[in-house]
Amino acid sequence: MIAPGRLDIEGVSVSAGEAPLVRDVSLVVAPGEMLGVLGPNGAGKSSLLRTIYRMSRPATGRVLVNGEDIWRRSATWVAQHVGAVLQDMPADFPLTVRDVVAMGRSAHKALLEPDTPHDAALIAAAITLQRLDALEHRPFRTLSGGERQRVLLARALVQQPQVLVLDEPTNHLDIRYQLSLLRFLRETGVTVIAALHDLNLAAMFCDRLCLMEGGRVVAQGTPEQVLTEDRIAEVYGIEALIQRHPRSGTLWVLPA
Amino acid sequence: MRDARSDSAAERTALLATLRSPPPARQTGLPQTGGSGAVGRGRFLAVTASIVALLLACALAGLMIGSVSIPAGDALAIVVHWLSGGALMTPDWRAAHEIIIVQTRIPRVILAAVVGASLGVSGMVIQAIVRNPLAGPSILGVSSGAATGAVVVMRFGLVVLGAFTLHIAAFLGGLAALTLVFWIARTGGQMTPTRLVLAGIAMSAVLSALTSLLVLTSPDPQLAARVLFWTLGGFGAAQWKLLPIPVIALAIGLAMMLAQARRLNLLMAGDESAVALGLDVERFRRTMFVLTAALTGITVAVSGVIGFVGLIMPHIVRLMVGADHRRALPAVALAGATFTIAADLVARSIISPLELPVGIVTALVGGPFFIWLLRRDARALGVAK
């Protein structure tokens, strides 16, 4: 997050064996923008995100970070530019919170290079920003789901990414932390692409939304353009009222 | 926990600015010391110093105790005399004692230490590779493969490569088993930790059965006793000429692992996270797998299969110094060496002048410890996890 980066997804398709998971998806996330990826379970949100942090290689298409094809760069280069907050949690080993956060520095370190005061300062700042000071030396596996989520965000922050990928980051969080996490992401100014389940939070915080179904992008644009009553009925199979929040004026999706 | 609103905006802005700061230009002056490492560094050094003290005490005991017991003073004096090439200390001890210590006990203690250290670091790395703290070197099938290789040579009398035939056969057996495990785990795409573990267990079972079959159908009634050495391990064969290969293997292996310590840490985060943190997981796992297999194979070739060292030492060390491999790897090398020297000491003194296979001792100590660990973990984490 030294400077927000630009993300281009160009005609990306992913398949597992025969089954297509993502079909010909193209997206642009401008520097500093926050894009919410929405869609029902199995829509291909996570599969799409996996191509951005270089976990799965697209069958067709390219993923560009600051104009560079990530599959033409090393895993290290990608980790220096793209951070990810994922759902998998290291619970088998007695790692402390600080150990887990410090992992975020790996991509910036040469072989055998020790942690410098700069690394320590970054780690300390991320821990304080995520309000983890009291937990710093606790074993990670003893934390609650919400606390773990904040540790993983702190780890992604010390990676100093220009693009941050989050897969359902508000899972496990109570409403207060959901809001403070999303508010925090906006505050950092980093480019964000996040898979979200909560349509209202997405409408409240994201500049643009991308609605997926069956591996395809069904709609893309501002919350007003994407979240319409017809489209929600079509994609989620539910009836909903779309209104404006009386005080903030953001869109408000009410299942009816 | 503090309330979100109690943080001043200025403080948050400053912290965010810190997070955005690029690394300072490289300083040519004093080397930078790790500000982070300062956390718990005192404890790490204290633990390491204690293990070293214990290691030296065990090594000294290893020199003193045996069919002929030698007083500590004499043992120390002989070692100093020998180390200095005869320059220090005037011999006032019995010549026989010097021969016993220099020709027999020093190589034996060194071999036990090297084997213990190799098993300890191999175990720790394997646990990280398969992301399962309950795995050990035997999980790879390498140990059983090595034992089978040795038994095949003994059973059919295939002495084609001179005195080291058995060792070479054991090493090749281990590598062959590894290759098979690898192939099984890879079939159908990615090599996941679970597939590796299951393939290793299946391979071990088949190879153990094969070993038993070879022994039971052998016309040589002595074979069973000789095979015990390979399946339960021991340092009775220790000689100077046996030492160079395991010592060099340990030095190279440990150096390579330490150089990759940061990446080994990433494996503990889970495959997806490790990729996101910049690790080419598949390739790295393969490299480390081959490295640990070679180290284990060489170990089994010189000392037979010694169980539980590679399984429990990593646990004990993580409890003491944490899971960060930059600290845990050197500590587990020392702890493994200490434990194995001590186990060998028990094995050769408990029914002196006869010797127990050292694998019996490590299993009798390690097995119950492992069970305790399992139950403790189940309680601490909830059985569901």
C-alpha cells in the first residue's frame, strides 16, 4: 500500500477439470477504487479472486497488476504487489499473533535477511491498527474467528500491497467490526477487490459492484446500476425492495 | 479492548503512514539488528544455552559410561589431549581408557548426536511440509524403505559394493520408497499434504510386511536378529569411517533448511495463504521433501530406524522457543542430538554388558509422550478441530 495499484482482469476463464468455474470475466479496478464482487454461493467469486493472488492460473485471459501480467512475474513479485485476506487459518502450529503477522514481510526479504527495524515498525503499526496489541503474544489458534480475521488483515497490510484481495472478509465479524473493517479499508486508500455477501454493506462501501452468477458477470457498475429489484429476483431468486437509507442515502436492499 | 472511537485520528494517520513507508535505503554502516527478534530473544538464548549444557553433559556421560566405566576427569582429560593432537595434558590415565574413548565412544557419541540432529530437523521440516504436527520422518515411508533395502541385501547375500553395501542399499531403498510415495501422492494433479501422509502410511505398511516376509522365509536363522538392528536402530556399529557422510549431509541439509526458514514458516499458514504471501508452494514442498528424504535415508543407513525422535523433538522445541523455524530449527538439532545421546546411553547401560536397540528406548519414552500430546491437544482445541 505504498501507492494504490491498478488491476485489470481480461477475459479470464477458470475451470476445474471439465467444470467451468469462471467464464470470460473482464473487470477493471482503478487505483484506490473498491470493487465488491457479489453473487450467490457457487457463483465463482472465490475462483475469480484466486486468479488475482496467483493461486490458480486462468485457462484463458490475463490478470494484470499495474499493467504487468502476473503469470509473467514471479510469485514473489506478485506478493509484493497483491495482498490477500483468505479463509484458511493456520491452526495446527503454536504460532503467535505476531508470528502470523510477520509472515507478511516474507516476500520483501532476501534469503537469510533478518527482520529490520523497518519490518518491526510495520508489524507494530499493523497490530495496533487492528487493535491486536493485547493479543500480540497469544497463540493464533486460541483466538476467536473475528480476532483471527483481524490478524490476517494485519498480515496482508505488512505485505504493503498495492491491490488487496479479500474473500468474504466480514465473515465471523460482528456488525461493529464489519463496519470498522470496511471503513478501515477505505481509509487506507489501497485498491480493493472483495467478495461480499452482504448487499447492504457492499452498496454502502464500494465504489462499484460486480454481480456474478454461474461464473459469469451479470452486471457491473455503481451500486445503483447493479442492485435493481429485477436483477436480485433473477440472480438470487428472492423478492426484495430497494430503497434509500433515510439518513446516509445509500441503497438499502430489503428482502420482502 | 479499546473502543474504536477512543483512537485519535492523528494516531491512526500516523500508523497508516508507517504502513506506507518504503524500506530505508541500505545502510553501509552497522548491521541492523532485528528489532522484532528482540521479543523473546532472551528466552530463546536461555533455552538454547540450557540445551547446549544438557547436550555436553550427556556427551560426557556417553564417554564415561559403558562396559568399562571411566572417571569424568580422565574422560575430559583424554578428550582435551585428543582434540589438541597430544599437545595438552600429560597422559596419566590408562592407555586402554584412551583407546576406548577415542576409538569407540567418541565416534559413537558423535554418530548418535548427528543422527538425532538429522532426525529432529527432518521431522520438523516434514511437519511443516505436510502441515501436520503429528507427522514424522517415518511418515514418508523412507525409514521402512531403507530397512527393506538393507534386509534384501542380507537375505540374498548381495555384497557387491564392499563394506558399505548395506548402507548403500538402505539409502537406495529409502529413496525408492520416497519416489513411490511421491508418485502416488501426485497422481491426479496436485500433491496435497493429506495424500502425502496417506501414501506414506500405505507404503510403510507394505514395506514392513515385505521385510517380515523376507525374514520369515529366510533359511538363515540369524537373519531375524541382524534385521532387528535395522528395524529398531542402534549405534553399536559406530566407527570413525562411518561418520563423514552423515556429518556432511547434516551440515548441508541444515544450512539449506535454515536458508529457507522464512519460507518454511509460510507453509504453516496453509497453501492458499502461502501462495498469496509469495511462495511457489508446489516446487518448494517438492524440494524440501527430497532434502528431508535424503537426510532421513542417510540416517537410517548408518543407524537403522530410530522412531519418535523426529516426531516428538519438534513438538518439545516448539513449546520452548515457538514455531518460527529461524529459531526452532537450530534448537531442534541440538535437542534431537541430546535426546538421542541420552537414549543410546540408556540402551547400552540398562542391561549391560548387553545392548538394547536404541529404537526401543526412544519408542518407550516417545510413545507415551506422544499420546499425552494427542490428548492434550484434543482438550485444548476441542476434538472437532
